[in-house]
Amino acid sequence: MMRNCGPFLALILVGCQPAPPADTVESLVADPERLQEVQRQCRQDYAKAGEVLCNAASEAYRRRFMGGGADEKPE
């Protein structure tokens, strides 16, 4: 008797694919080249890039340009 292994096989294949990089505000602040790439993606197709990613890029740019704001420690 043959069993239906389709869903199980799909889970295995999905689990083998590398996860996309998690772009956070902090990771974008630390990687200016990636920040520029994300900003370009947001300018070209905001809907495809996504609101969360574009907001993270916006905040990362603000932090790089203006400093850390409240998170910044006085010297």
C-alpha cells in the first residue's frame, strides 16, 4: 500500500532552503552597503520590499545620520 507523503516531503524541502537574512535596524546600521541596497529596493518597489523592511531601513538611515538619539550614551 502506498502512503501519501506529499505534505511531509514539502516540509522537508522547505526546511532545507536557507532563510532570508533578517534585516533589522541594528543590522542595517552596521552594514551601510546592505542599507543602501534595501533603500534602493524600497524606492523601486515599496510594496514588494515590504513596509517592515522599509521602515527598518528608514530608521537605520536616521540613526546613521543623526546618531542613536535616546539610545546614545553621553561621553
